[in-house]
Amino acid sequence: MMKRTLTLAICSLMAVSAVAAETSGSANASVEADARMSAQAGGTNANGGASASANAQGDSESARDAGDQMAAEARGTGESARSAAVSVSEEARATGREAAETAVSTGQQAQGQARSEARAAGERAGDMGKSAKGSLEASQKAEVNAQTRQEVGSSVSESVRSEVQNSVQGSVQSATEGGLL
């Protein structure tokens, strides 16, 4: 019978500890109810029930204190976890801002370099175009000069040939008339 009473008392204390962590007011009522039930189950008299109730009330206060302490620790752990999360979040934001600024800076540098290279390529192409145009004009002038020389040469040749022919004809005619031939 004593074992049964002790078992009920231990179970009651365990139940009280769990309930005390949730709410301290309901823990007192539960402990008193458990103490009465254990007193009745053990067959004790009214004095035994009162001492069990007093023991249960003392145990419920220590359970309530332990529950309050656990709740305070849980709140402290929650607060530290929250502050750590806020810290990590702020770090992530700062890192994100830095990455964005770096990306913008790199993009601007690449854009500036691309513009500079495009400008230089345009200038080289313009110079090459001017050079090609100059070469084409020189080639055209040379061709015109060659054609002019050929035409002048042809006309000089024809005029010289014509003069030589006239001169030869004149000499032949005079020789024939003069009886030389």
C-alpha cells in the first residue's frame, strides 16, 4: 500500500512539474487534486491528506519555481536566437549591398572600357578609310596620266609617221621628176 502511495505521489509530482511550466495557477489546483486523490487512494485519514496536501503544495511551489526558471531560460535563449538572427540578417544585407555596389562598379568600368575601345576602333577605321581613299585617288591619277601619255605618244607617233611619210613621198616624187630614179 505504501508503494502504491509513493508511486502516485511521484507521478503527481511529475505531472505537477509539467503543468507548472505551463501555468502556475492551474498547477496549484492540480497538485491539490492529485494530493487528495493520492490520499484517498492510500486510505489515509484526514491528517494524512492534509500533510500530503502540504507536501504537494511545497513541491508545487518548487516545481513552479523550476518552471519559471526554465521559462526564463527559454526566453533568454529565444532572445539570443532572435538577436543572432537579426545580426545575421543585417550582415547578409550589408554583404548584398556590397556585392551590388561591386557589380555596378565593375559594370561601369566594363562599359567605359568598351566605349574607349569602340572609339579607338572607329578612329582606326576612319584612318584606314582615308588611306584607302588616298590610294584609290593616286591610282586613278596614275591611270589617267598613263592614258594621257599613251594618247600623246600615239598622236606624236602618228604625226611623226605622217611627216616622215610625207617627206619620203616628197623625196620620191622629186627624184622621179628629176629623173633620178
